[in-house]
Amino acid sequence: MIRPILRMGDPRLLQVSVPVTEFNTPALDELLADMFETMHAADGAGLAAPQIGKNVRVVIFGFDRNERYPDAPAIAPTVLINPTIEPLTEVLEDGWEGCLSVPGLRGVVPRILRLRYSGLDAKGKAFSREAEGFHARVVQHECDHLDGILYPMRVRDFSRFGYTDVLFPGNDRGE
Ligand code: NI
């Protein structure tokens, strides 16, 4: 079922979410199905459970091609539960981000360029993957949601934060 996406200002987006402890339950399966349906309906690159009001450490991401980020390389559809992130470099890269909870806006955020993320999949099986660039950015953005952090909190240069249609005139980025 497509769920309403909470928007910035809602205190539930600022909570620290709790780890998932039970797998292969109807509740978790339904949450994941709803998250994918909601993300696809909004043409998002990723979604975190708190964005639909579920205070658990679950994120999803992935797409073949994304209208909101037309230049981004494909990322395999991924369920990442109870994630941890290990930086593989100290290098930070600036890049534009948006968020389904912050509609209509974009900002430049510095993110770790290369990292390893680990966690559990939809069935509770542990996995780990290395990522860089936009893939690493999406992971950091989504995992931030689990700690109550929205990307505007990470913007350093507010001259590069604004309305998508003003920043990118004539470039339809889907919102
Ligand atoms: Ni977001």
C-alpha cells in the first residue's frame, strides 16, 4: 500500500529509530512491500522507514533509471536493515541531494566518497557491500534518516540550497 510520506517539520522524522529484532514476520514483509510501493510511486531513489512513520532501522534504495536523478548510475534494489557504515576513505565529495520528505528542494551535501555498508537483508541474512559516489551518497542519506538527520542539516553552503525548478530551470527533475 502506498503510504503518506512525512515531511520535514514532523517530529517523527527527528527520532532515533530502533533495530529490527524479528524477521520473516507479516509486519516486516508488509512494511517492506509498502516502502517499495511508496518509493516507486514517488519516483524516489531510496526511502527510510521513519519517512512513513515507522520508527525502525530499515532503509531501501535502488533503481534502473531515476527521473529525479537522471545522471545517476543504476543501483540494484536493496533492502538494508540495522545498517552500519564503515568509511573506506577520508575523502568527502559534494553532490546535490533531494529528499521525499523535503519536496521541491535540493542542496549540496558533502558525503564520504567510498564506504562499506553492512546489515541484514529482508530475510535477516547478513550482507556487506562496497559503494562509492552516488550509491554511497544514497546509503548515507537513507541511514541518516534512522538517526533523525535530514539532509538540510548537513548542508554547509546555503548558497547551494534552493528550489529545484529555480536551481535547474528547464531541467525536469521530477518535482
Ligand atoms: Ni530522504
